[in-house]
Amino acid sequence: MADDEKELRSLCPAEPHVWSRVEARRWTAALFAGSCLTYCGRMTAPVCAPAMAAALGWNDLHTGLALGAFFWGYAATQILGGHASDKFGGERVILLSVASWALVTLATPPLTHLGSHPLAVVMVARVLVGILQGVFFPSLASLVARRSPEGQKSFLTSVWQSGSSMGILAASVLGSATAERYGWESVFYGAGTLSALWALLLQRTLLKGQVCGGRRWGAPYRNSSSCAGLLDLLRKSSVRAAILAHMCTCGSSYILLSWMPTYFSQEHSRTTVWQYNVLPWAAGVPVSLCGGHLSDWLIGRGYGVAFVRKSMQCVAMGVSGAFLLPLSNSPHVSFAMATTCISVAMVALNFTSCGVTVNVQDLAPSCAGGLFGVMNTLGALTSVLTVSLSGYFLEVSGSWTSVFGTVLWLHAVGLAVFLYFGDARRVDLPSTSPVDLLDSAPLH
């Protein structure tokens, strides 16, 4: 038995070790900063778009092409990045991702000025940044699913959600001021330099001298073969429920992100940007972290994981929908009412990081990266569709009630499906395999 056991272990390299409390704290800070910088890099072009258009002679069509280029690359690598992380380790993919797109971001300003077709240069650079950033969040999902200590999965997932909010806030406030004072190029240089330094620190501190879980570089995890059955997982009702709820959440979130500046501009023209754009992101950071801590605390007190995930999703979509209900009946409300309702709705959506977002790690931790890649790809496509449809509804009806009504329908459908079909039991365990039998048997 001992010889057979040794042979099986040699064929299938060990899983990565779970982080200790000290390692978890260090990675928590690193993931927060990494998510923040990822969104800072993503927001460089949107923040600098007016200045770039003026300096490079772009019209609205040119600006739209430059801004939209990112998403073509971003949607292309979600599944690939998640599968690679499940197979070889999320920390390595994250390091390569950040280091690569940091260099592309740094190179964008000089190449734009040197080239004879600046629009083409910017579009190619944004596609490359999208490709390289597309692997980042699926890699985080894979990393947290495999390495997070017991009882900290929800909190670590909420960390990258709050880091994303902080990145949007920092880019909106600091990026705009920097571009106005020092030129649009300075924003690209700043985001690229900080991201390159983050990658260097990660490699020199948290990854220095490590061999992931005792594996040689490039060796797959023992259970990575289950990722080949990703299509089989998509047939599970609990997996499809999580994906649909995520699609609805993304669709409603991007409607609010994309159309709220226009809504306030038309309905409350005397407002200032920070009142409806800064407050939700500033409040989203502590709310997301508190939601993650609360979820882990409830699970640690004996509440069922599925119950906690569904409760957090109820807050995300239910509370958000409840505060948007007055605007779906009549958008002509006072500025204070509109700001309160929309801000609370957007802040409440942060609880999805403790609901659907982390649920894929409950369902399939061995291939959470690949599954999250599928989920995020469909979420991105849904966002493009719902934002476009909202514009069509607004044009046809001439009323903002159609836009807020679309958000409410998305929340109702996503939440109902997740509450009825959602679960937290693992669905990625193969029925029988020598390694699984070995792992489940007592060792003597």
C-alpha cells in the first residue's frame, strides 16, 4: 500500500498549502492594492479621454473607438486566464498579468506621439491592456478558492471588490486632477509605474523563493484535471443559477454606471460630479469589507453557507431594487431623493461579492478560475447589451422610468433564480479516481 501510495502522489503534485494567518494578512493587503491599481490602469483612457481628444484631434467617434477597444481584449481572455490559474497557480498568472499591462501602459504615451496614426496606436494598446487584465480577476478567484484559510473566503473576495471601488475613486479624483495639471500622459505614466512597482514587490516579497505548494514551475495541480469537465459543470442548476445572477448583477450595475451621469445632467443640471459619482465608491469600500467579514462570521457561527450566500445576494439585489423603486415610478424626484436612492442602490450592490461572486468558489474550488472566467465573460456581454437597450428604451419612451425599470427587472429575475436554484455544495468532485480514493482513505 505504501508503494502504491507513493506512486500516486508522484504522479499528481500536491495542492498548494493554505495561507497561514500572517500570509493571509499580507496577501489581503497585496490583493487590495493590486485590484485598486488594476482599475486605475483600466480607467486611464476614460479619465483622459477629453484631454486626449483635444490633443490628438479626435471626434466623438474616435473617442468611442479608443474607449471600446479595451473590452474586446478583456472579454477574450477571461476563461483562458481562469483555466491557466486553476492549472498552474493564480499567483503566477497575476504577476505576469500586472507586469505586462504596466509596461504597455507606460509605453502608450511615447508610442502615440511617435506614431503617424495615434488612434490606431491607442486602440492596439487598449486591446492589449484588456487582454492582459482579462486574466486578473479569474486568477484572483482561483487563488482565493485554493489558498484562503478556513472562514476567510468571503472576506478575501470582498477585498478585491473594495479594491476595485478604491481604484475607480482614485482614478476619477486624482487622475482627472493630474491630467488637467500635468497632461494626459502623466496619468498613464503614474498608473504604469505604480503597477510595475506592485508587481516587483510581489515577486520580491510574497513570491520570492516560493515553489507553489511544493510543485515545480509549470506542474499542474493534482485536481486540475477536473477543469476539463467545465462544460459538465455548466449543466448543474446551481452553477447556471450563479452565472445568471451574476449576469443580471453586471447588467444592472453597468446601466447605473453608464447612464447615471446623463440622468443627473438632464434631471438635476445644477449638481456637481462628486455628489453622485464619488460618494458611492467611497462608501463601497468599507461596506464591501464589512459584508465579507459578516459572511465569514455567520458561517463560523454555524449558519449554512448557501443561506449566507443567498442572504448577501438579497441585500445586493433586493435592497438595491427597493431604493430604485421610487425612481422607476417617477424619475422627477428631488435631487436629495435621487442621490440617496441611487447611492444606496449602488453601495448595496457591493454585497454581491459575498453572494454570487464567491459562490463559484463554494461550488467548484478546483476550477473556480475557469468558472469565474465563464461567468465574467457572460457578465461583460450582458452589460454591453443592457446598456445599449437602456439607451434604446430611453430614446423610444423619452422617460427614465424605462431605464430604472430595466434595472428592477434584472434584479428580480437574477435574485429569484438564485434563491430557488442556488446552492453551495461542491459540484466539481469526480465520482471516482485513484487520487480521490487515496485522499479519502486514512494514511498509516
